[in-house]
Amino acid sequence: MAVPFISEVKRTHTCGQLTARNVGEEVVLFGWVHNRRDHGGAVFIDLRDRDGLTQVVFEPDHAEAHGLAGSLRLEYCIGVRGKVVSRGKNVNPKMKTGEIEVQASDLTIFNRSEPTPFPIEDAIDTSEEKRLAHRYLDLRRAPLQKSLRTRSQMNALTRAYMVDQGFLELETPFMGKYTPGGARNFLVPSRMNAGKFYALAESPQLYKQLFMVAGFDRYFQIVKCFRDEDLRVDRQPEFTQIDVEMSFVSQDDIFTIIEGLIKKLWGEVLGIDVPTPFMRMDFYESMAKYGNDKPDLRFGLEHTVLTDLIREHGEAGGVPMMFEAVQNKGIVKAMVIPADKAMSRAESDKLEEFAKQAGAKGLARAKVADGGEWTQSPLSKTITPALRAAINQAVGAKTGDLILFQFGKEALVHTVMANLRVHVAKKLGLIPEYGSGGQWKFLWVVNPPLFEHDEETNTWVAAHHAFTRPHDGDVQYLLTEPGRVKCHRYDVVLNGFEIGGGSIRLHDPKVQAEVFKALGIGEEEAQTKFGFLLDALKYGAPPHGGIALGMDRLAFLLTGSESLRDVIPFPKTKTGTDLMTGAPGDVDDRQLRELHVRPVPPPQK
């Protein structure tokens, strides 16, 4: 007689719960056949669910179950009932349940499985494309299940912490009006409003400011956001962020809240006590020393800016290319690879190839010999002893060190040197290829410029958004020297990744008007683009500020995953496609007509 599993016979334990304390108990387990071994009488399987594995043995004295067990294959979905017994000396220390096994008396097969396109194992060499095409199977693997369980724990901890700190979890629309920002929006055509489009929110930015105007004081949301941008290792077209906004706060108040949240996450998930407060670094210091505003502080290899030194020595310094770069308003930077981490000539040649891939024309370098002389470098033929000595002193070079140089346009030099620094660190084993290596270096990067200069249009644009509050002492420069204006914007950085960013917002209409003028935005244009927010700020808007933390990146770093896709259940590829469902897909002409949309073929290449 068939045992009524599920309807009457309920699961008693998961496959990761049973220990020696359960010996003698009758239990019911549900799960998937992880592996199977037939020992010429008894049939052994490892039964798997999201909590782990339990060994189940089918003996001939339970004939019906034993006979059915002979037909079991990998990934069959089954239910078993049996008694927990000790494995005696045959303990498996690699399994949480390795002290026991279940002697099965009853077995049912809920569903059979065809042979899977790749093995459901912890470590496999199957291509990511094949795994993404069968993501529902890939997600059965223990490493991915562990990452997503961790992410679920992070969600719960975040909500508990924020509520405990007096925040309200409030929702904002996914579909809104397009407003100019720093990222390209996905657009959604409106069937009921011909020719009109919604924009999928790249951030709840304007709505969360409206919550502050409405008097909610402290808001948070774990929210899905969308950006139609080219993808990279730490970016997806749809992503999740922990969104926060607070009224009547300073920058320090926001830092305290976020540091507390991160401390709780790392403490509860990893058992690591993260020291607070976090280190703070000025934006311009970060750019000078590391080439970007998200420096990895797990290792040294700091940059040295030599621009002033080259200018002082002038054309007589003997390095005309460097002097020409300075004359053209560029910069000169150097980085030292110490002698105890010496690279061969062939290895240093490969660094030049890497620099070229990052956009550089080349990579000047010099090996420091006895007495400070330079070898293995064309620079040694023309540079004056005075400039060479000055550079050696400025970068702290010693005998056997290798100095790497980059010069030209400021943005490009910073980018090349920032990438080179991380590349060299991985080559030298200073940091692992991925993961923390047991080091967690948090910091705040603060006081960045409010504006960036767009060389193509020769105009000033908002570096973040137009509602960021400038430093009070810099307001006087808004219309005369925009590039000099610093603002209350901040990024929280971990191990070379920006994990969050935000700002204190502008709530003063007069200063807001001057910011718009600096951006070349007139009153009419401002009203067209941001009218509903500007109108709201006129009605007693409180001082406020906020931040958004990237939940995907937090989970990626906290779990030590190799790819951001490993912490997202159903991710997209680098080209924004879903290999499992085939999205994005075609729609028929009828749907397009209803949406008042006509497709335009891509331009011929």
C-alpha cells in the first residue's frame, strides 16, 4: 500500500539537520538524489535539499522500498521514511549529517529526471553560458544556494536594523517620468497615452526626497532599479539597492547609520567585528594616490604625482614628452614596484601591453640601479641627473625598484594608473584574483567636486545630480569658478568597489537656482525637467540627505563570489540577455500597434 507522503506523511526534518541526537527516531525527508551507490545488496543514496545532504540506505528486508530504490537516478525528486541510525566508525566528517544515516522503510518517487546537461556539483567546469541557459539546475548547486541564502539573511538583517533605527519601509513607483540623470533609462511605451513613455526608475531619488518633504523623516527601501548601460563585472541592467533618506541630518549622521548597518551585516553573517568609524579620504587625495575614487587599500603601490616637479625642471629636465604633457594641462604620475617584488624584463614588457589595452599609448619605465642611475629605459639617455634624483626622491625609489610612468590627459592617466595598480597587485600576489583574502578595508571618500567639465560641449555638468548641496564656503564660486566647488557627496568603498553613494541634498531654492545657472539650465527648462520636485521644495522642505547601497555588490563581496551573477538568482549576460528565457524577445505587430511603436532596423555596419 502506497504511503500517503505530503498529504498525511509530512516532512519532519531537512537533509542538513539530523545528528547523533536523532538516533532511533523515525523521520521523513524530501529532496533530490545527489548520488547513488549500489553495493550488491543495499542501495545507498545521498539525499539533497537546500540544507545539505543525508545518507539514506535501502536494505533488502524492506523489499518494496529496496526494489524501487534500484530504479533511482541522479536528480530524481523523492520522499523517504525511515529510522535514524549511527554510522559508528564510518563517520563522514565532510557532511553535517555524517554521524548518521537513515535506514529507509518507505520510498516514493515524486518526479523522475532526465540526465542533466551538467552535473549538480559544487565545482564544475561547465561553461557559464550553458549553466545560465539552465539556471534552475545551476541554482541547485550548493555554492549558489549558499550565496542566495546569505543574501536572504542580509535582507532580513537590513530590515530589522533599519526598523530598529526608526526608519519606515516605503515603496516608490518603478514607472515614472523621464528626468535627465547620470544613466540611460529603460523606456516603457504607454498604450493608453499614445506616443508617451514611462521611464523605469534608475533610482528612487526624487521620490525619496518627496518623502522627506511629506514629513516621513526616515525612509528606507530594498528596491529594484534599472539602468540601460553597458555591463561589467559589478553591474547588471536591473539591480537592487538599499535606499535610505533622512531629514534633519548632517553627513556624519548618515555615516553613523550606514556604518552600523555594515557592522551588523558583517558581524551576523561572517562573525567579523568591523571597526568603526570608517576611515575618511578626500576625493582629490584618492585620485592623486590611487587614480580613482574607490581605492583598494589592502595593498600599497600608491601613485606619486610628478606634475609640479616636471614643471619646475622645465624643458631642461631632459624628458620632452613629460614636459609637453604638462604644458598641455596634463599630468605626470609614477608608481614604484619594489625590488623585493621584482619583475623580469619580459613581465614588465607585458605591463605596457596592459596599459595600452587600458587606453594608454605606452608605459614609460625605469629600473633603479646603484647610485640612483636608471637602466632598461629610453628615459635614461636624456633625463638630467638633477631631475632623475628629484624623481627618485619624490617616489621613494631604492636600488632594484622599477618605476612606472604615465603622462598625458588627466582623466586618462588616472584611469590607466588605477587599473595598472590593481593589475600589478594581483600579479604580485598582494591581493587574490577575487574575494577579500581575509581583509576588509572600508572607507568614505568625501568632498568631491559638484561639477565636471564636459570637453566635447565645453560646459559644466553635474558630477552626481543637480540637487547635491555645495559646501557653504564654495557657493560664492558657483557662477565664476564652477570647477572649484566641492559638495556634500560621499561614497562608501570596500576593497576597490564602490558599495554605496549619496549626498546631502539642496533644499534652499536660491542656491538651487544658482546651481542650475552654472549648468546652463534656465528657469523654464528646470521647471520642465524637475518641476514637481522644485514645486515640492517650496513648501517647507526640511534639510535632508541620503544614500543608496548596492545590495548586489554587498552580497558579491561578503560571499567572496567570483562573479556578480553568482549572487543574483536569474541574471543577465554581458549583453543584457537572459539565456534561459530568451529575453529580450520579439513581439508581434499587433502589440506594437497597440503601443503606437514602430521598430527601426539597426544601422548597417
